[in-house]
Amino acid sequence: MNIKEIEDLIKFVSKSGVSEVELECPDFKIVIRTNAKGKEGVQMMMPAVQHIQAPVAVSAVPHAVAPPVAAPVNEESKYVTIKSPMIGTFYRSPSPDKPAFVNPGDEVAPGKMICVIEAMKLFNEIECEVKGRIVKVLVENSSPVEYDQPLFLVDPS
């Protein structure tokens, strides 16, 4: 399929009122989705040697992502990174006058509360999912955090 055929397909989909079209061939797969505003989005999956430049958004179909809570920092590191499961404000303790849930050197186990993340006026208790010892707290208290942002380093040994 060439660029002109892809452009014609996008135009046809946008005029037809269909919200999604998926076309799969032996060498590639194209998914065209229209959103509420009528703008088109295209996802293409092709072999690495083929490159197509088109005047529309082109991206690879996303692959499955591992859970964001605990993942190795890198292959050589023995530490596990506990990551934020949501966007919000990170708090190390339940209130300003209370001690932190965990500090470097503390032992943790699955189910132990390690922090709170406030999102939309709701305080979400974040529990540890690995057994080990807290090595480092990577985020300052009362600071904003993003989804999948590293929060703690844990030594699982």
C-alpha cells in the first residue's frame, strides 16, 4: 500500500462517519480512528525496514506494558524501583505531625503502606509490592509526581 492509498483511505474514513477502521495485510497493519472533533489518528505497524511518511500522525501499535509498581532500575542493579501508580502529590507521612511511613533502612513487605498520593482531593494509600529494605527515597515530601515516576529504591535481598 502506498502513501496515496493511505491518504485516500483516511479521507474516506473521515467522510464516512465511521469511528474506526482496521486494515491488516501480511506486511503491515493500519488502524484509523476518528475522535469526537473529527480529526484522524493513524496507527501503523510495519517491518522495521519500511518507512512511510504521511501528513497524518503515524505511530507504532503499543506493546503490552509491565505493571508500573515494581521494576528493576537496570539489568546490572540489584535494587527494585517502586514507581507511582498515578499522578498526584506524594506524601511520606499520613499528616505533617506524624512520622514517615518508611525511611531508608526500614524493612518492607508486600502490603505495607509506604506513602500516600493525593489525587483530586482523595488520599490513596500506596502499598509495597516487594519484600526488602528501603535504600533511598527518590521524591521530596509534598511534591507532585507523575504516573510511573520512581518513588523508592528497595534492596530485595
